[in-house]
Amino acid sequence: MSALIHRTHCPACYSEAIHPSLNAIDYTVSKESFSIWHCDTCTLRFTQDVPDMEGIGPYYRSDSYVSHSDTKEGLINKLYHLVRNYTLVQKYKLVRKMTGLFNGRILDIGAGTGAFSNTMKLKGWQVKGLEPDGTARTQALNNHGLELLTPHAIHQLEAGSFDAITLWHVLEHVHDLDGYWNHFKRLLHKDGQLIIAVPNYTSSDARYYGACWAAYDVPRHLYHFSPAAMKDLGKKYGFELKAKLPMWFDSFYVAMLSEQYKRGKPALLSACWQGFLSNLKTLFNQNKCSSVIYVFRKEDTPNSI
Ligand SMILES: [Zn+2]
């Protein structure tokens, strides 16, 4: 039996100082409205009354949910795939730079159809990827020969056995936030790098589009992070925030979807302008970017693995 999760505490810092902030619509699948709440203590926002793990499945069933499909139809999807090829290389370079390794062991959580895992494998890394969606796992196998694991397999992975753990737009989807952070700590080598990319609701494009901001993506996005909330969350589990990096292309992609939600039709010029403005502000303040990559390392503890 599935149920809705009604939170009386912030899912990140457990504070009771939470209140409704805005209502957003699921434009992609159900067209239902969801309430987004705000935590006054850590500034995390979260989607209130979300379906639990048993009930969330139908909200991922959409032909246009591009994260889980390789469709190349439509202008936005075409651009998405073009940019993705470029960003895959950038992601590899980031992992190489942050770990200082040319060959290492990486765990990619929420691997989708395996594009990033495959990039790392081709560069000589030992790759393990977790993906809940069976169709995506099959595509990863067919397209890249990658055998992705189900998320449950995380329990069997060896402690301290990864130089890097990556989550590219995944953390906002996981129900067991606490469980995943404990796994990050257990699985990372003492010098390992935790790299998490999530949308940033304090970005200038989020402010401009308000409830139409596409990266609220309710109810699939259970949490809406701010840079401050991410830093605090990492600290809670013994991680130190080392770096914040902007994701330049996300500003354009999110603006294009947001324009569509706001006007009911695509508006390329307007989207490009908003994406440009968001990136311009990011040049002076990284906390203004539509999506941010956070790089964490384990805080030094005497008994680190
Ligand atoms: Zn909080």
C-alpha cells in the first residue's frame, strides 16, 4: 500500500521550524499541484505530502521525462543531447581533477542509461552504477554493455572501496536521504570525493520563474536545495564542502522548460535571455547558478578507512 509522506520536521536538519512556501504543478506527468515547504533553520525546501517509494513510480511515466530516456525528438531534447556529450567530458575532467587520479574506482548513483558511467569506463575507471529504473538498466546494457545494479545492491558494496561517488541530479529524488549519506560515508575511501549536482532554488532563474521554475519538478524532486542547506547537510554526516561549481548549460535548459510551463508554448529567445542573465550573475556569485555541483570530502577523523 502506498501512502503520502507528510513531514512535521525538515528532512535534512530535522527542525520543526517549517512552513508552506509555494505551490508548484507537476507539468510533466500528472498536472497535480504540490505544496513546497521551507525550513527556516537550514533553508532546505521540500515537497510536502509526496508519494512514498511505492507510490512515486507512476509520476516517472512520461515520454518527455528526458532523464530516463534517450529520445532525440523535439528541440529541447535535441539540445539536451548535444550539450550532454560536452558535459560528460567536463564531468570526467572534474572527477580526475578532484581525485587527482587517472584511473580509480567510481560509484555513480542514479546512472540512468549509463552515459556518464560509460564515459568513465572508456577512460579506464572501474565503474559501478546504481539505477532503480529497469528500462534504463536495459538500455545501459544494450547501448554500452554496462551492467548497472539496482539501488538495493548498495548494501553489498565494500566499505572504503571508492575514490569517487557521483550523483548527477539524483539526490533530490531519493526517499532515504539519511540512508544515502551514511552510505557515502561508509563507501568512500578516506581521500575519496563526493560529487553531488542538484538544482539551486536560490538561483536567479528560480527567482524569476517562481512556481513555474522547471527544476522544482514536483513530486519527483522531494527536496529543493540551497547552497547553505547542502553545506549543512554534508557537515551533519562528517563531510566538508570543498568546492562549488556552476553548471552553465542547466540555466538554459531549465529556462527553456520553465518558459514552456509559464506560457504553455516554447519561447526560445526569452529562455536564452534568462539563461544568459542567470549565468551572468553566476560569474559574480556562484550561488546564483541554476544548478550547482558540490564537491565534498570526508572530514579528518582518527579512524577513517
Ligand atoms: Zn532544515
